[in-house]
Amino acid sequence: MNPLQDDVLALLAGDGRKLADPYPTWNRLREEIPVWKQGDVVILSRHQQVQELLSDNNILYSRQGTKTSARYERAKQEFSPHGRAAFGRVLDQEFHQLVRMDPPDHPRVRRAVQPPFSARNLAREMQDKVNERVDRNLTSLAEGGGEADFKKFAYSLPLQVLGDLLGIPIDDLDMVHSWAQKIAENKFNADSEKAAIEADDAYRQLMAYIDVLVARQQASGSETGLVAALLDSEKNGMVSHEEAMAMMALMIFAGHETTSNLLAIGLLELLRHPDQWDRLVAEPERVPAAVEELLRFVTPAHFLPYVAKESREIGGVLVEAGDTVIGVLAAANRDPAVFERADELDIERSDSRAHVSLGLGPHFCLGAGLARMEATALFGAIVRGFPNARLVEADLRWGGRSLRTPLALPIRLLG
């Protein structure tokens, strides 16, 4: 193995030192080894091939095939009996979720849960709530002197919006987040028995909480739009009870982690590029375009793993059935074959929307509209209300794996 390959493996493992600036490594990978096979894992990093992977719906990869992938079979052999049992329960739980479904189940469940996420329904039910959350949180931050850890702010806002979407009382949000974090840390993971056991315990507590939450809303007649849609779909036989509850679980752990990264790292990058920040302050109407560029430049989830359904050749490399195929979204989003000046942040660029940060095709991110709404509301409020915002000098420490994130982000909001 050479130094580049060592660096790639360090990033996939969540090495905090490499996470501080992963893009040189991702760029070298894309240019030097665009299709890299390491045992039964294949890593794709060019835009075209990542796009084909994300657009696929049961041709190149199979979500159900994950259960019998070489990587997962190896984990079952290496874990203790207790770990194997926990690992199996986590898989069973996750295969009721939309992101793990293959046809014909995926389109059936997607149709059932799509209406609350349409642009019209989101605007009607969530826009005022999002604006209110943004204004209230920024006012509180300013009253505290304007200096704060923006990472905590960026985590709190999407979590509160998620509470509004699902009807979770604000006092329960930290508890719910703690479960979601354990689940997210184990997501797609077959490397850690400890993570599997903790995720299994988190799922047990989360699913029990969801049952209580839904029963409470039904009793009071206060179902949110999403919960009501899920209950109606279950009543009409479009989805099973397990699928409806799994959809709520999916929203809880997928509905705020990536958005938090977009908000936190997005503001960090804007403030690191004063020319872009000043342009946005002068022309706040550019905020929606800036959000799209930040989705490309930041890439809230850097890579996603899948499992090959059948053997085929990609870029001259044989991908065998059962291989794990990892698409590096962060490398694809800086591919110069698609994006001019790909390593530059430019809120006026015309090609931002070619990014792959929200997925593509049948599995395009269901919550994309809500994430864009939150980011547009927040950045718009900051550039209008705090045009002199700045970073507080500090050496940032980074954590996560695919969900690369600063552990703290000190800023000062100044009007």
C-alpha cells in the first residue's frame, strides 16, 4: 500500500487529523485511482461513476444484498454470540427503512411518505416554524453576547425542526438525539461489535419511545402532517406498522445530522472566504444559490456504501457480487470534469446543482427540501442581521467518518 491509500483508509476510519482537510486526499484518489479495489471493497470517486451508483435502483447494487455481503458475513463470524445477535437485530430494524429497500417495496413506501415532503406541503406546514426557530435561536445567541459554539447551534436548530415535524416535545429532544447518535455511528458499519451493541440498545429505546409518541398524538388528535400521513398509509394498507414506525426512526437519525453539518461547516466556509461572505451580505437574494454551492463544496456526508448485486466491470476493475461499493461524494463534488474551478467556493457558479450530495434517482433524499429550507432561512437571517460575523481564532478539531464535522466551532455574531 502507498501513502495515498493509507490516507484514504485513514479518512474512511475517521482519523481526526486527516478529516481537518480531506479534499487533497479525495482529489488524488479521484485522479490516480478512480476505481480502487481493496479486498471486497471497491471505492468510486469520479463524478460519473458516483452518479451512476447513486442513480441505480437494484441493478449495480442491492440493499437487501447487504445482509449477505462479504463484509457483513465476515462481521458475523468475528463478533461474539451477543454481538452477532445485536448486529442481526439492527439489520432487521434497518431493513424496514426506506433507504434500505429495493423494488417493489421501495416505490410503494416512497409513494406513501412523499406527500408531506412536497414543496407545497413543506411550505405550508414548516416554513413559518423554521423561520420562527431561526429567529428565536439567533436572538437568544445575540442576547448572550453573540459569541458561541456554532456547532451546538447548528445541531440544535435541525433537531428542533425535526421535533416540530414529528411532534416530539422539546424536552425530549436531547434524549432522542442521544439514541440517534448511537444509531448514526453504527450506520452501515460492520467493523465494530461495540457500535452494533450500542445501536441495538438505542433502537430498542427509540422504537419504544416512538410507540408512546404516536399513541399520545392519536389520543389527543394532534398528529403532525408526517405522522398523520404514515398512520393513514398504515390504515389503508400501503405500509405495514413496522414500516411506518421505521420511517419515523429514519427521520429521527437522518433528519438532522447531515443538516447540522451543512449549517455548521457552511457558515465556517463562508467566513473563511470573506469575498463570498461580503457578496452574500451585499446581495442576500443569493442565499438559495449559496446553499446549493455549499451542498457541493461542503458535502455533508462524504461517502456512502452499497453492496453489488451482481458481478460487473467498472473502470476496468471487476466488482464481484457481494462486494461493498463506496461512492465518495466529496470527491465527485470536486471533479474538474464537471465543475469549473472545482476547489473554489463560488456562490455565483452556474454548475452547483450538478452536485451529488442529496443522492439521485429513486433514492433522492426525501428531506432535501427541508434541509434547503433550514439552510436558506438561517444563512439569510445571519447575513441580514449579523453581517460582521466572524470566526473566533481556534484550532478546530474534527470527528466523524462519512459525517465529517467540527467538534466545536467558536464564532462571534456582530451586527
